[in-house]
Amino acid sequence: MRVTVIGGSGHIGSYLVPRLVRAGHEVTNISRGTSTPYTDAPEWQQVHQVGADRQAEDQDGTFADRVAALKPDAVVDLVCFTLESATALVQRLRGEVGHLLHCGSVWRYGQSLKLPIREGSDSAAEPFGEYGVQKNRIALMLKEETARGGLATTSLHPGHIVGPGWQPVGPLGNLDPTVWQTISAGQPVHVPGSGTELMHHVHADDVAQAFEKALARREAAAGEDFNIVAPTALTVRGYVDIAAAWFGHAAVLEPVSWERFREDTSHEHADASWNHLYRSQCFSIEKAASVLGYAPRYEPEQAIFESIQWLVDHEQLHVARPLGVPAG
């Protein structure tokens, strides 16, 4: 097929685009051209590159025309964040493209009510925050579009994406790199809340696998939405325990109130922590496994270890002791 990937140079696309080339597809990548893929795969030499500023072209109404002009059989949209943008693309591609696959987010759900969270169930509260609300609205619009006989669409909703080349969401639910120095040195980690809050990570290549499978199983995937995460989720204290073992010692956790945590943490990192830990999410992948054949290769701690190892090896993260080998 002729497959156009929007935002293919990012976390997911860095793994997805080479997968699609290896599968025999003719791939075009639309990106701003300001970054290079996270993986230096030889398949990138076979990819047609198109430079575009989506935000600017959405504003002047030309972006959807740009995509349609490429005459793709399928479009994978990895960088759509508003209902308005998604709707414009759907309306332009309707009747011209066989399949539109959208990258959503597990934040389309609010805080967990029952675990694991399943698609279309009452296991999570309503989404909150502009990002999560928009992702949920897009997913509902896409499902309705296909149900009424319009464009065939599929939305996939990854957890906290992990992979070599970028900072993972850490044990405290934020991107503050200093937690790794604290853990590696065997110092106390100040943990807000109970320590039982959950985070559900996923390796970027496992997300790419899910997109590839959904593309190959269009009839089964059309009109559906899928949670795409690792087989298991991590609690805060479990995450710290596992990470401390990588550095050869036991974890030292010190519970603190949210008020104390906010006093000792930047506003940005404290807000990120609250957003992750308040949701306390764990997801079922049963639907993705049965419908798509999704089979994630990475447990969350394996994906996170790979990411931390890369950062240390490339001197983008400084730790007090060398990393060991992760369990499992």
C-alpha cells in the first residue's frame, strides 16, 4: 500500500516507518523536518520525505489537501491533538482514502474506577485536562464517522511511551531526571501519596507494532479503538524498588504529603506528578490482542531500563553508580 505517516520522525514513527518499509509498503513521512528519527534504520533511505508545518497549514486550511494530494491508500496520523484538526482531515479524506489510523492517548480516560480499564466500559471517570478531553473527543468522532458509513478509521491509545533517546516518565510520574541520581545514590525518594498509584508504560516499538497490525487488519480494526500498553503496569513503590535494584541496592522511600512535595519540586514537575498519579491507571490489552494480534515484547521495566541505559551511555543522564542488568 501507499502509506502516509504524519509525524513519522517522532517516538512512534521512528519504529513504525521502518516496519512499514520492511512490510513492503510505499511510505511517505510528513514532518516539520526539524528533528531526525530516534532510530537510524537503513529503511529510511526508501522513505519519501515531505516537509510541512501542520499547525500553520491547519490554520490556513491547506494541510488536509496536502495529505490527500499524496493519494495514499492509508494514513497514519501520529500528531493530531484537536478535534478541529482531526475533523478537517476526515472530511477531506472521506471517499478518497481506505483507512485513517489515529494516535490517541490513555489520557482519553480520567482517573481509574475499576482495574484494568477496558475500552467502552465504566472502568474510568470522564477525562479531564485539555489534552485528554481533546483525545477523547477525537476518538468518539472517529468511531461515529465509521459507524455511519464514512471513512474507515481506527484509534490506538498508547500509555506512557518509552524508548531510547528520550527521558521516560519516572517513578514520581514526571520527567525530572534528578530522581535517577537520587535512586542510584541510595538516597531517600520523597514519594507523594500512598505509593500504590499506577502508571502504565509502553515501548515505542510495541506501539509501532500495534499500528502495523491495525493497518494489516483493516476490516477488523475499522471503527474500533484500542488500549496499547505493556502487559503490566507499575506502582510508584514498585517502580522505585525495581530501579534501585539496577544500581545494586534496596530502595529508600520516604512518604511525604502533596503539600511538602510541591514545596520541594518545580511547578512543572509537581503538576506532571499529580496528573499521572491521580489518574492511577492500568489498562487491559485483551481487545488489542484478540482483534489485532497485538503482543507487546516489553514489560514496562525492560522498556524503561533500555531508555535509561541509552541516556547514561550518551551522557544525557548522570547517575551515581553504574547500571546493572534488569531482572527478567
